[in-house]
Amino acid sequence: MAKEPAGQDRNFDDLAKRFKKNIYGGLKGDIRLAVLERDCKAHLPIKPFNAAQDRWTILDAGGGQGQFSLQLAEAGHNVVICDISAEMLKLAQEQVESLGLADRVQLIHCAIQDLAQHFPAGLPAFDLVICHAVMEWMQEPRSLLPYLLRYLKPQGYLSLTFYNRHSLIYKNLLRTNFKKIINKDYGGSRGSLTPINPLEPEQVLDWIADEQLNVLAHSGIRVFHDYIFNEEHREREPDTLVQLELHFSQQEPYRSLGRYIHLLLKAAN
């Protein structure tokens, strides 16, 4: 199968519905949401994670369907979702309308790098910037952080998730796909949900340190679920599986095997 074309970031217009089902739906989505909510509840003074009443401004950068940010809009906060994919934003719009959130949610069709063009009066500063499963789809992942930080208030929060290269390598080893490992063939093929640039957590943490961001939470998402090859076994005890995912998600060596990594960060100033 052909590789994704070089030199451009990934647009999900052709995979929006598949992405919704395979990444955010079902047990995978339940695990993802449980980890994100646990991390945010521990550190963010914001509804719905605790009793704080202040209304926040939130940017969901590359937010697609807004699965995580729309629950914050439901809690009373103002949310801006931008995405390069018109099809993903159509799905977000359907949710916004069904939940009656049009007065609190703004949808912007653009790449994160072009977002400033939509604020001619000056860049807004957000209390929280969310950027989930975007960095690994970019040709230059390191370049994303400065764009995100442009929109972050002093002492603001950044919730970042990315696809973990260690997990991809380990799963291919278990499947005896040795040629992929030997050739360092880590990028996804055209039409695949495997990203073009799976990332090493150690490298991303170095980038975080360069930007003087403080790490509040560091978790793995799906630290063992994806290694259960028998699909029937995966679904056998879903509640117990989610609880064990939470239990091991911040413990090594399991955290470093998560399919995704979540970093909850705070700006120093």
C-alpha cells in the first residue's frame, strides 16, 4: 500500500467516519476518555472535573469532532475548535447542534498554523489549549508547539496527546513484522490510521522542556488493550479492563507502551 505523500500534513476528510468509529468509539474511546478525565480532574480547576465555577476559554487545536472539548462546552465553557478537515468539522457541527451548544462553540476550518488569520483583531489567549492526536500527523511535529503556545495564557494549561512509536514497534515485534522494524518503517500507509510520524515520548519531553512547560501529568493511553490480539478477550470484562488501564497508565514500564501518550502541561508564565 502506498505511503502518505511527503511534504504535507494529514487531512482526515477521507477518513472522518472511520476515525470516529475506530479511534473514539467503543472500548478504545472509553479508555482514552477515562485517562484524560482522570488526569484533568487531578490538576485542572475547571468544571466538569471539579466544582470550580469560572467560565474558561478553550481552544481545541486540530480538534476534529470535538469529542473531548464539547463536554467542556456542555459544562458552560467557551470553546473554539479548528481543524483542517471539513468532514471532521461537519461531525462536530452535528454534535454542537444536537447538544444546543451553538452559543458556546465556534468552529473554524483551517490548519493550526493558519489560525491567526481568523483573528484579525489580535490573537486571543486561552485558559486551556487541547491538542489531541495531531502532532504525529504533521511532517514537522516539533513545529507545532510554538503555534499552540501563541494562544496560551500565562499560567495556562496544555493537554497534549500523541501516537507512541514505542508501542508501534512493540506491537510489530509481537506480530513478527520484523522487516518493518529492521527498515524502521514506522509511517502509516495511505488510508491507514497509523500516523505518518509516530513519536518517541523522550523526544517530545525534550521539546516540552525547551518550551519551559511544567509537566503535571504523564500517562499512557491503552497500555495493554491493543496487545490483546483475541478481540473476544478484549471485550470480555470491559469495566475491569478500563480500571486496570487506569491503574497501570502512569506506572513504568507500562506507561511507555501506551498506544498514545498524554501530557498535561502548564505554562511557566
